[in-house]
Amino acid sequence: MQAFGIDIGGSGIKGAPVDVASGRLLAERKKILTPHPSTPEAVADVVREVARSFGWKGATGITFPGVVSGGTIRTAANVDKSWIGTDAARLFGTAIGGDVTVLNDADAAGIAEMMFGAGKGERGTVLMLTFGTGIGSALFTGGLLVPNTEFGHLEIRGKDAESRASERGKTEHEWGWKEWAQRVSEYIQHVEALLSPDLIIVGGGISKEAEKWVPLLEGVHARIVPATLHNEAGIVGAAVAATGMATTRTTHAGAEASVAAAGAAVGGE
Ligand code: BGC
């Protein structure tokens, strides 16, 4: 079964058709820079262009870097504030002509990692953290997603956590690996004190260089593993969400059984 996934990020909007049984992209992804200002109309135009470049007609999942509830955007930390209150499912559905599922970007990445990547077969409490323009979070327990957790906005030393430990912060302030790893350690220690996850999957583009910073993390009890799908996780998770398939069974019978269980909502039975 195939579906189309589109990942809306702070810097780029990427999309590709996905084989949802294997989690593999069926073609090289298309990436277009995120427009500035990133208003709903401007982003919808790019989403249309990405889908059109593959001639796609069919189930489509789209990620958004903010809280998404029932297709409507509730927060917009790193994109234009006019998104708040926008019915994104309807906007994108009109733009590309068809049914669209919209979900938080980190939730999508987490779904992909739980089904096909670093979290495959994991029971217990799993926390996916994505380090990019912001910090995204996706929380799973028993394979079930608790959507829109937004742990990137916890307060650390009186500041929004993502301003202290995101990849953007590292680039903008030119923090070296050691300094940035200390900030990430402090952040993870804080999250761990609240949630005690068994496994933490660290993702985002910077997970490609995991060997440079994951070994430097300190004071964390959970197992920490880098994401394996890297920049493709959002696209893959969005496509899976578009098919309405659950991640729940990944912990019990493997991804294949999960994918075969069509009809279940993401995060539900
Ligand atoms: C947003 C989250 C998003 C994360 C990663 C945060 O600023 O509030 O919704 O998942 O950035 O893009």
C-alpha cells in the first residue's frame, strides 16, 4: 500500500510517495524551501507543488511543526502566527484535491521510528526527541502515541527549552559539540525527571552526526539511541498516518502486522 507524505519544516517542505508496509520512499523526495513569511496560503502553494511534482492523487499525510488537533492548528512557535486556528486539513485538502491527514511533525517522526526504525518492537515508555529549528517530542507507551506533547517548550533556567538546546541554537550561537551536548544533557535530565522513559530516540537532521554528541550526553538513565530514518522520518510517519494505520501493534507483532491492521486510527486501536 502506498501513501504520500509531506513534512513541513522550518527550513524546507519535503515530500515523497511511501510504501507504508516497508517505510521506504518510492521515489527521491522533493524539497522546496519553506516560504517566508510562512503563511497558510504560501505554505499551501508549496504543498500543492510538491504533490503535483509526483502527479499524486490519493491518501496524503502532512506534518506541521505545532499542535494539531482534529486537523486544526493550535500553536505555531516557528512558523507564521496566522496558522493558529487554521483548519489545515481543509486548506491542504483543497490545495491538493483529496483527503488529507495533518499531524504534529515530531509525532509523525515518532510513528515512523516506532514502526520501522530505532523504536521498532520497543515496549514501555519511549520518548522521541527531534532537534532542529525547535525541539519536537513524541511520547509512546505500550506502542500508543500520546499526541502533541510539546516537551520542547519546557522551561529550563527560565527559558524555553528549545531556545537552549535546539540545533538552531547550536548553529546560531556557534556552540561546539561539547557545549551543546551539555545543554542537551540538562534538557534530557529534566524530561527524564518528569517521565522516566525506558528509551529515548534522538532525531532531527543532527541525528546523522549522532556519534559526535550522543556519547557526550551525561546523567541520563534511559537508553539513548539515534533515530535511523533521519530526515525521512516525518515523510514516512505522515504517509502512515494518512492510511489510518495504528502504531499500537508494532510492540507486539511487528511492523508488518501493524501495517496489515488497516482502519485503526493513529494511536488508537
Ligand atoms: C513546536 C512543536 C514541533 C517542534 C519541532 C516546536 O517549536 O512547538 O510542535 O514539533 O517545534 O518542529
